[in-house]
Amino acid sequence: MNELLALFTRSSKLMRAAADEAMSQHGVRVGQNLILEVLWETDGLTPGELAGRLHLATPTVVKSANRMATAGLLLRKPDPADARLVRLYLTDRARAVRQAIERERDDLERRMTATLTPEEREHLRNALSKIIEQLAGDPGPAPGGASPAETQAAPRSAQPPEAWV
């Protein structure tokens, strides 16, 4: 296997496992925190709107949203203007874990990059952003309307692989 691909694969698996361990302490699975993050900013989105903001397929979001509803994190309600649509709303439980989840993500980022200099962190963000843009083509608008480069520079808004949700 190519050395860079092997390193990226190993680091990705380790980051995912660490993130899942951190999130699960609060009843949230890795990937679900990304859905929560978008809904914390704009509650009541349809699965399609949420999928667009996360650059995921709508069925991926629907499957995750169903699990999150079962776990008591989301409510699914019909759209008042179009009964064919469903809107996803945060529960009180989902709102209550926001600070803890954000703290876990910040702690994990600090832990992952503890041995990197500020310049190395910036290079890493830039390199990952370029890799994502190269492989994804035009990623379209990012969550919150930020440009793809701005999105990748902000760890909370990084675009997840579909498998994360």
C-alpha cells in the first residue's frame, strides 16, 4: 500500500475511534454530532436540506436521523406547508449535550495535534482541504455558507465522509 494512503487510513481510523469514544459518553455516535451541529445552528431542516449542508446523500441522513430519533435526540415532524416533507427538530436532550459535545471535539483536536506546531496545524488543514477538493471535485456550498477553504480551516465544520454519519 502507498505510504501516504496507509498513514491516512491509520490516522483516520484512530481519529474515528477516539471521536466515537468521546461522543458516546454523551449518548451521541460519531457522525451524529455533525448532524447535531448543523441543527444547533438551524433547527427544523428537512433531511434533504441537512444532507446538502453536510454533502451527504439524503438516505444517509434519513437513516442516521431515524437512529437519532430512537435515541431521543431528534423529533420528526411533518412540514406545516407541505405534508410530504418531514422536518427534523432537536429534543431538549440534544440541546443539553451541545456544550459537552463541543468541548469533546475541541479536546480531541487538541489531543490529535498536540505535537504539531501552529504552522504544522495550518499546513495540515490546508493539505486536507486540498485533498478533499481534489477528490470531491466542486464540493459546493459549505455549512453556514462558508467557502470550502473556510470550512476546512474551521475544525467544527469539516466535511465528513458518508460513513461517519
